[in-house]
Amino acid sequence: MSQSKKYAFRVFEANNGWKTEITRRMTATKTVVSKSHDGFASEAEATAWGEQALQDFLGKQVERNKRKTEKHLKAKSLAAAIAAESGEFDDVEQTDASDGDDEAFN
């Protein structure tokens, strides 16, 4: 059975056959069902589907996390560039303002 620390799957017998659920560990005491499928004729079929579905699910999560990280890094670098650019203008304005003030006091 393929399991990670956060995601797992469980197989159990339901009214109309076997049922498989992909679960996510939300907290130490709370578990949430992320995906489920029922109506399997045997436990082996349910387990096979669960293993495959979990691998697919985790693969999609990895891709999603990569996209979000790339988007976050782009936004962060853009914000840093804007901050640096505005910081340069602030330095120039402060220098110009202080030059004018010095002349007025002399």
C-alpha cells in the first residue's frame, strides 16, 4: 500500500461492494476524504484502483505545488524589483531635498 505522511488510501466493504477513499491528514485528529470510488466487486480491484489513484493524485499535487511556487517566486522577484526601484528614487529625492535644505541654511 502506497502511503505518504499526509495522504493515504483506505479500502473497506460497503453496501454495494468495496469502496476506496483517498484521505488527507488535516490535523492529528482530523482526516478528510479527498477522493472516493465505490462499487468494486473485490477488495483486490479496490486496492489496485486506490494505489493508482493515489499515485495520480500525488503527481497532480506535485505539479500544482511547482506551478504555485514558480508563480510565487515571480511575484516576489517583481515586488523586490519594484521596491528596489522605488528605493532608488527615494534616495535621489532625499539627496536632492537635503542639498536644497543645506543651501538654504548656509
